[in-house]
Amino acid sequence: MLHHAQLPTFLWVEAVRYVVWLKNCVPTKVLGHDTPYQCLYGHAPNFANLPQWGQVIWVHNPDNSKLDAHGTPEHWVGYDIDSPHAYRIYWPHTNKVSVERNVKIIKVFADDEVTSKTYVPKSTNVQIVPVSRPHQPSTQEKPEEL
């Protein structure tokens, strides 16, 4: 994980913490094929918006003026165990990890997912019709003689 995210090796503790959290969200035979997370909180974990470990996210900076950027790009390294709405953030310029709540996580898609999906607003009645290409003679066909 550290190598894939291109983060420093001293973050191995954060990587292990995240792997343990993820392991506790996987079903186990001991609990009757329930997850430890489900036994503790009463519902199954939701992985729909799970960020990639080490992913760049935007952290809100309230000290900036109106003309400055209101967010700084940092790295997501896990959830905080004390709060369900707080995230552990790695700040590369200070080499520290802190707990933040005001973050914006941008969903990362694989390259083939982004290119294969077409966005059409639901409010419009637009049909996407494939365009037929004009016939081009193949190399095996002989051109007609005059």
C-alpha cells in the first residue's frame, strides 16, 4: 500500500491501522458469517464511498481569505476510530498525520470506467444514436474500371 500510494515508509502504522479496520469489515466464521463491524454497530459496513488509501483529497482551510483557495490537497490514510465522521489525513509538507472533518473526497475511477460512461442529464430527453460510418472499400475489393 505504501509503495502504491507513493507515501513515506514511516506511515506503516497508518497502513496497518487501515488494514485492521478493513479486516474487521469482512465476514468471519466465528461470528456466524457476520462481520465484527456488524456485531459492534448493528449494521453492515457500507463500502460505496470508500476512498483509496493514500488518495489525494481536499481539506478545507478556514483561515484563507475570500480570494485564496479554500482547500489544500492532502492524503487520506484512514478513518478516525473515535468519530465516524472524521478522517486521518497525512500532510506531506509537515510530515504529520491529523484528524480532520472538513474534507472533500473526489471519487477516483479506473481509466476504462471514465471513458466508457457517458453523462446525460436526466432532465433532458436526449437519445444517443450510434452514427453509421460511410462505406469504405476494403483492401480486398477491386475498384471498378472505367
